[in-house]
Amino acid sequence: MTDESDVTGTAGVDWDLAAAAFDEEPDHGLRDPRVREAWAGRLRSWLPARAGDVLDLGCGTGSLSLLAAAQGHRVTGVDRSPAMVALAREKLAGRDAVFLVGDAAAPPTRERRHDVVLVRHVLWTLPDPARVLRHWRGLLRPGGRLVLVEGVWGTVSPVGIPVDRLTSLLAPFAGHLRVERLSDETALWGREVGDERYVVVATPE
Ligand SMILES: C[S@@+](CC[C@H](N)C(=O)[O-])C[C@H]1O[C@@H](n2cnc3c(N)ncnc32)[C@H](O)[C@@H]1O
């Protein structure tokens, strides 16, 4: 694992360097109202109906955090990149949200428990996802859920985590698993995509 001061993870991306232009991708910045609405609708269906505490790990510039906060949830975002955290703080200024610089694999949230651990496009970059998932499960209140938006990107040298692998990593937790395929919903991505994209909503026992 990389040093705390090194924001280049196993994905080989310098996220501090990437932060300023990150929101230019339609599904990152959610600037297009159609894309934003598509994510807002999905997120509403993945999050609990009642307002709760959402921990957004690898929150980036806070685009999903903002949707969750707008739906009434209290948000804690954690990202290893100080530049991403600065942008997230700016984006959610005045909202019920706090952002911390830290490792998603071991978030600096002490003993605090959450109703939701929300993670989009981050788990695949972390070493030892099985261990990380066990840790995240321990951050949940009873009845809490993991909302994991992941995929496999590219065709020549694909990177990511296939849904079958993620569901087998979650199998030891038992409980309830819901999988939704997201590749065909063009509105989420702002364009057609041909690769594997999905969400797993897991409510461990
Ligand atoms: C592809 S971006 C996704 C950002 C955000 N979740 C979203 O969907 O818009 C990956 C993010 O994970 C962060 N990240 C990568 N490894 C991390 C780690 N070990 N701990 C915390 N954040 C990490 C990066 O800094 C970057 O902001």
C-alpha cells in the first residue's frame, strides 16, 4: 500500500493531479441535468428512505455526496487526495457534510457507525478488497448497507472488478444482495458504454 502522502494508488493515477479536470467527465461532475437526474434517481433507490448517515469513501469531488445530501442524508466523505477533498468541501459548502483526507481502506472516522457505506469506482483500486470489505462491513450500524458502484473498464487491457468477483467476496457476509446492471442506462454515463458497469447493494447480516 502506498504511503499516506502518496495519492497515486494501485490504479496508477495521480488523483491530486487529476482533480481539477475530474468533473469534466459527464458521470463525474454530473453537470448535465439528465445525467444528474439519472444518478439522483438510482441513488434514491439505493439509499434508505429515511435520512441517515452516509459514508462516501473515495468521494472524489463529492458529486454523489452532493446528491445524497440533497436527498436529506448526512454525509461524511473521505478521500486520499487533498485536492479532491478541497473540491468536495467547496461543492458541498453549507450542506450537512464533512470531508476528511484519509484512506478509504481505513477511514479516519474512529468508532463512528453509518447507515450506508457508499463507494463508487474505488474498490477496484484498493489492494486486498476482501479485507477492505470486511472493514467496511464493520463501519455499518445494524441494518446498514454497502452501496458499491463498480465495473470493468476498457477492452484491450480491462481494469476493474467483475460483478461475479465482487458478489463472491461479499458471500461470507450473507444477508441480502441486490445487483443492478448499469451499462445500458446511457443517461448515467452521458454516452453509450459497452463495458461492464453495475451496482451491488449489500445488506449484511
Ligand atoms: C475514479 S475516482 C471516483 C470518485 C468518486 N467516488 C466518484 O464516483 O465521483 C477515485 C477516487 O478514489 C480516491 N482514492 C483512490 N484510492 C484511495 C484510497 N486508498 N483512499 C481514499 N481515496 C482513494 C481518489 O483520490 C479518487 O478521488
